Amino acid sequence: MTRPGGPRPGGPPGMAGPPVEKARSFGPSMKRLVALLASYRGIMSIVLGSIVASVILTAIAPRVLGHATDLVFNGFIGSLLPAGLSKEQAVDGLRADGQGTFADMVSSMDVTPGVGVDFADVGRVLALVLVLYLAASALAWLAAFLLNNAVVGVIRGLRADVEAKIHRLPLRYYDSAPRGDLLSRVTNDLDNLSQSLQQTISQFLNSVLTVVALLVMMIWISPLLALIAVVTVPLAAIATAVIAKRSKPHFMAQWASTGALNAQVEEAFTGHELVTAFGRQREIEETFDARNEKLYQSSWRAQFISGAIMPTIMFLGNLNYVAIAVVGGLRVASGSLSLGEVQAFIQYSRQFTQPLTQIGSMINLMQSGVASAERIFDILDADEQTPDDERPQTPATDHGLIEFDDVSFRYIADKPLIENLSLLARPGHMVAIVGPTGAGKTTLVNLVMRFYDVDAGTIRVDGIDSTRMTRDDLRERTGMVLQDSWLFGGTIYDNIAYGDPDASRDEVLEAARLSHVDHFVRTLPDGYETVLDDEGGGVSAGERQLITIARAFLAKPTILILDEATSSVDTRTELLIQQAMANLRTDRTSFVIAHRLSTIRDADVIVVMEDGRIREQGTHDELLAAGGAYCRLYRSQFTGPVDETVEVAP
């Protein structure tokens, strides 16, 4: 049983879906993302400048705040010393009393014996700190705002590129790609990439610059304490690199499993009626459970492994904090550093660990975002269909003369399908194509539409090689009605008018009458304004097909292709449609693929195909008189069961 949502009829046989992606290099994909941001150089320059200024102000603030602490502490110590003495006299007195350590500390302080805390001076310093923090916050907000605009612009452009790319991809790509996985790439992966860029770029720049600024400030205060603080950096970097390397394959597996699960869900929903009819719900549930479990396992491993980065860095940071506190306390006691300097350094050490922790936590998002980016780049890097001729030609006439001249085509290089086929379809003629499944009937009309390009030979449209015409020009002359009716969400009127957006209402209603849509539409409460969903809910399968035929009628194409187009309507309606199509075919060429031979008895030419070759062709009466393959096929439908032992004569 063919799975719902699998390759369409007429597509290349024997092709499977794309393999699950393996982990690839992080660097090239990241460089490609950075290159996308290069189109916003001006904004990114302002963002970088704002982040640099914000980091500098943030780095200065603790040093200034440490000065306020010194003012308070110096005032407190000064109030403990006898008034009227100079600092030197007070220090000498402390040494004389046997308080040498206290004397060393006082000698390094800016104190006045007997004078307490100058709260006005402290207030001015605190006000300056407040201004620094407010300015840093405002600059950080400006950077985040501008960066968000740049990222949203990049994603908008990337989404537009993917949309444009989808229209340039050959039909081969869609025949081999599960639709659910493709939808996951252009929706889930793009959204995940957007969130990853928004949450990581600003933080990453801020964190890196903060580390540099804080390192400068710490060296300025105390090179010894700075050396102690820096010891954690290589340890944290090594731990992050090891953990990130182990988590990358699991992130790739996570998003690949997400695409596979979406494909399975899309197939199950699209083919719900078929699944129910064959009683395969349990099998669908088992497949879903298996893929859901695979997604769970890969997601759990990715999050668990990458989640170990931040706790590891925090542990190293805590060890660093203890070492700085002990050594800093000894330096204050010896008078080498002031209390405010040690306080500022401890703040710097905590802030120094924080950006490292943030970088570690961002590895999760960066890995996940790059994994999604690689899946999107796979689409953008896929081979495109052959471009249109740079100097396209346009037929001088518009009658629909189609000539197949020694045409050969194959989906798979070593498996021929159509070989050396020649056929002439005259204007106004109806060419019926019959034959067993897999004979190449649908492929033949796909070649007319240039859904695929021929491997050899030529297809001419009104004397012009179709490959010299633009695809748009060729397809504007062609109307196609498939066995599987396709409707979009909207009214019945809108679905018919899709065939010619410039058509008047009278023309739309005339097309509806010719295709016998008008009859059943008037029985609906809302008539032509009846809203359909994309599955055509609210009307029967035959009525959906009539709407698609009305759409083709409205387009008034030069070439009309009907691929089992009337298979979903009753016999009486089918005859009425054929009568209407006879009027439509005036000076137009039509190709009709049919299995019910009663529908093609009036065809001007009936082509019998087998294994990609034309076995015989002629009118209905001529082929019956010849007693060949068509005759046996016709009699099998009307006089008895098919005789599987009958072979078609070459």
C-alpha cells in the first residue's frame, strides 16, 4: 500500500527519502550565518559600538563603587583615631601600642584622625555609579533593539530566499523529499534559527567584551588576583569544548528526528481516511511512538550533555571566588590593597565568571541554531532546475501544435523509461494516451509542461523548441487538471477565479456553467461564497474535481492536459464535461490520460504506450480494426475480465 503523502503519481520510481543528516563542521555554517548579517553592516557597527560602550561603563562602575566603600571605611577608621593628630602620628602611636598590622593598614588609607564619614561625598559617588549603570543599560537596550531588527531582517530575507528557491527546485527534489520534513525545515528550523540568533549574538558579543574589559580592570587593581581569576578561563574553555563536541551530533539528530516525525504526522493526517479504511491506526501509532521516542532520546541527550556546561563553569567560578576572597583579605590586612579595591575585584571576579557561564549556556542555542541552519542551507544548496534560455523565443502562432521528435527520458540514469518517442499533436485535436501503469503516460505530459527536461530529442510547441521558451511562457499556454483535485482555503468563486485572476465575474460564472459546477453550487446555502478548506471539505470528491475543471476552463489554455480528470465524477456528468471540452478544444490541443476507454472514443488520436514506447496509434475505429493491444484492452473492459496471459505485440 502506498503511504499517504508519498511521491506523487508519475514521479520517479525507486527513489527514497533523504538520509538522516550527520553532524557537520560548526565553523563553515557559523561563518555563513555571519555573512548573512554582513548586509546590515551599518546597524551591526552601531550595535557593536553600543555594546562596547555599555561594557566599558559597566566595568568602570564597580571601581567607582569601590571608591564609595573606601570613603565609608576610611571615615569609620578615622572616627576611631584620636582627633588633632596627623595620620603619621596616629600610625606611630598604633605601632607603639603593638598594633603593627592595624598601623600598616591605616598608613595605606586616606584617613583624617577624628573625622568620620563624608556622606555628601559618598552620595556624589553613588550618583555617579547610578548614572553609569543607567547609561550602560540604555546602550544595551539600543544594541538589543537594533540587533533584533537586523536578525529579523536576515530571517525575513532567508525565508524569502527559501521560498524563491522552492520555486526553482526541480520536480525531482520534491519526488524524493518527504513533505513533512520539507515543511519542518522552512517553518520549525527557520523559527529556531531566528530565536537562536536573537538570543545568542548580543549575549555572545557582550560576554566576550565583558571578559576583556573585566580582565583589564582586574590587572589594574591587582595582577596577582587577576592571575588567580584567569586560571579558570582555560579550564572552562576546555570543559565547554569537550561537552559541546559531544552534544553536536545529538542536536543534529534532534532536528532530523523532528523533521521525520513531522513528515509522519503530515502523512497520517493527509491520508486519515485511507488509514482508517485499511485499519492501520495501530501501525501509525506504533510508528509515531517509535519516532517520538527517537526524538525524545536525541533531545534528552542533547540537552543533558550541553546542560552540563553551565554547572561545570559555575563550579570553577566558585572555587575561584574562594581563592580571591582569601588572598584579597590577606592583601587588605597587609595594606597592599584597600577594602574598596578588594570589593571591586570580587565584583569583577563574579562578573568575570558570569559571561563565561553565559557563553557556556549559549552553546546549547548555538549548536541547535547551527543544526537548523545546516538543514536550511541544504535546501538553498540543492541543485536547481535548468535555467531558462537567456534569449527565449516565443511562438509566432498560438494554436498548440505539439511535436515530439525522437524524445528520450529516464528518471534514473541506468533505467530507461521513454526511448526514441515521436508523436504529432495537431491543433484542435484530442490526443488520448492509454496503457498500463508505469508505461510513461503521466511522464509524457510532464515533459510537455517541462516539469522535467528531456534527456534527448526535442519537444516543439508551435514550431519552437520548448527548452528555448521560458517556463512561464510555456505554462501560461497550458492548463492541467490532475486526478487528485487541489483546492486552497477560500470560497468556491475564488478557487475557480484562480485560473485567471483578471477574469470578470461573468466569465467565472460562465466557466462554472460549462463545467457543470453552477448546478450544484446553487444548491448550497452560500452559493459561490461557500468557504472551503484546503482539503475541499464541504463538497464531494466529484464536485471538487468539477471546480478544478472550471478553473482550467477559465484559463482558456492553448494546450489542455487532463490526467484522469473525470475519474471522480459520475458517467452522466462525465459526458456533459466532454461535450463542454469539445467546445473548449477549438484550435487547442488536448492530451487526455484515461483508463476508462469509453471516455476517449471520440479522440482524434489514441496513443497506446507500453514501457515508454508507442506501441500503436490511431483513431478508436482504426485501432479496433487492427485488432492489436488497444483492441484487446478495450474488449477486456467491456466484454470480460482482463486476460493476464495476453502479450502486447511489438
